[in-house]
Amino acid sequence: MSPITDLLKKDLSLKRKPSATSGASAPKPEETSKNESPESSQPKRAQKQRKASSGSRHKQLVGLSIGASELAAAVIVNNGRPKLVKAAQHSLPSDVVSGGEVRDSEALANEIAAFFSAADLPRKNVRVGIASSRTGVRVFERPDVDDPRQLANAIRFRAYETLPIPIEEAMLDYHVVEGTTAPDRVLLAVAYRDLVDRFSATCAAAKIELAGIDIEAFALLRAVGGEPLPAGQRAEAARVAVSIGHDRTTVAVSDGHVCEFTRVLDWGGARVTAAIERALEVNAGEAERIKRSLDISSQAPEAGDERTTKAVEAARREVNGLARELASSLHFYQDQPDSLGFAEITITGGGAHLQGIAEQLEELIGISVRVADPFARVGSGHGISSGGQDGSLAVAIGLGIED
């Protein structure tokens, strides 16, 4: 076993962690948890909840995932079991979106407008996902206040105490989860206002009517995190979903009903492409073509030429970096009170199509890893054209699901 494997597997547990009797210090925004119906750090909580802002369920939603290299959209009909009725993808020029944030609003608006027209997508009831280190979540005990307005003020005051960003620059939303054997908890979501405003303004410029803006991690769990458990139930092992994108990776950990942890990693498939480009001294287009032909698992047949061997070694080195960051995230989650053990990690996103990446991550981290089926909750993907990149649709599908 290599030193990196020893390091990554250290202390990762397959068992749940006992509840703490005292609260832990607040983590950084990108290292915390959130979901539509969160739970406290004690077992057997009810998930019945109240939301700060009201909103009705949508029978049809268009999930729009905005990544650094492409747009992905999924039209979902939510009538009983969610059903995928249409999906489309559209490549983006470089530097329009980076790190989960809009860099060129005008160019992005033009691309979105052209995409929706070419794919004949509905322009109403569109839900956009965001994933950035400038979003965060806090979970804390519900203030002992009954009046809704006073409760909102108390939560805002608590946010002012705990958030590392100026409250006047933040956009807040929260859910209250009523407990049975535990106190009610508040799940507070926060994002920098300018980050949200730029996505909102860009969609308005593209003449897209938004139904909402969601955290990408929760859409990811809705798509590939399995069927949600009924209220009051909690899985024996955490469900871990990972979406590997072009320049970032989203990690989400669920107890089967609630997302208990999420983090955005500064790692994407572009790193593997760049590593191959350097190792073989080829251009980016050629490096991408080579990457798609590789199998980086240790069980893969040995390469028949030096060029392929160099490419595989370069790709594996970069995937080792993802394994380190993912293991660090899982360690952080398991340091929290009442955290669950791990049984499996599911991966998706365009980066998950690198052959052998699941096997490589499993070998390094010591937890079973499999590539998720993004169509698992929405029926068959038959007739959906994704250019062999089904995983790129996962977040868009989750954004369209209304649980």
C-alpha cells in the first residue's frame, strides 16, 4: 500500500459517530451542511419543516446547470414520480464562467439565450444551481421565539454572530426542522448577494424566468443520492455524492433524507487534461482526446507505448490530488457530532467519465466508489443525447426534481 493510500484511509470510519453533548465550533462556509429538510446532530429527528420564504410546488421545472465549460438543461415533470422529458447541453467559451461564478454576464446571457432557442427549451419555471466557495450553511438550535417575524430577526442576528462575511453583503434563507426527541433546528443558507444577483441578472437578460436558485449539492443528491427516506428515518450509512466538473467538484453527504454536509473542491477534469498536455507536450484539444481514450485503473492492461504510459501516469497523479481533497472532506464530516459511517461514494459529472477513476479513488480512499446513473430517479435516459457524457446532466436533472 502506497504512502498516499495510507494517508487517505487514515481514520475514515464505516460507523456513525456518537452525538456530542456540547456544540462544536462553527465551520467555514464551504465546509458545512445544508438541505431542503435538514436534521440536527442528534438521532431520530422529524423532518417536518417551515421555510422562511413561501413557494408552491412546480409541476414542470427546467433545471439549468451552468458550468465552466458547458450549460446543461433538463425538463422534469413532477407528477408523482419525476420524469425526464427533455435534456440538452451546450458548450461554453472559456472564461465566461469560472469557479462557480459568472465572469462575463453579457456573454453568458447570449449563450443561454442561444441555447434555449436552439434546444427549444421552456423559458419559464427555470431553476439554476450555484456551487461556489462563497456559499455556506450553518445549523444551530432554533431560537425560543414563536412569532415568525421575531424568529426571522433572531435567526438573522445569529447569522451576524457566526457568519464570516458582512451580513449586509449576504443573502440568507433558512428552514426550521421540528424535532421529536431533539430540539428544533435551524438550517441557515447563505451566499454572497453579488454572486446570486449576477446569476439572476444574467438569466433575466437571457429572457429566462427563474423559479428559484438552488445549491448545487442538493440538486446532486436529489438526482443520484437515492430515493429520499420518509420523515423521521435516517440511513445506517451516509450517502455520499460527488459531481466532478470541469474546474470544480461538489461533494454532498446525506443521511438518506437530509444533506448534512457539502463542500466545493477546487478540482476538476481540466486538471487531468492540463497534466496530459504538459506530459506529452501537445495542445489542449489533443490532450482531451487522449484523456478520453485512457483507462487509469490499476487493473487496466499495461499501455503498449511510452506515450500512453506517460499520459496514464500524469492522469493518475492528478486523480491522487482529488482523492486527497475528497478524503479530507470526509474526515471533516466525520469530525461532526452524530456523523454517519460511509458505505459507498457515488460519482457523476463529466469528470466521472474518465475510465478507471472510480476504481482509482476506491483504491486510494478505501471506500467503495461507483459511477452513478443520473437517470435513476427520472426514468430511462433512452432518446436523450449526451455525447456519452450522461453524468454532465446529473445536476440539471436534480435541479428539475421537486421533492
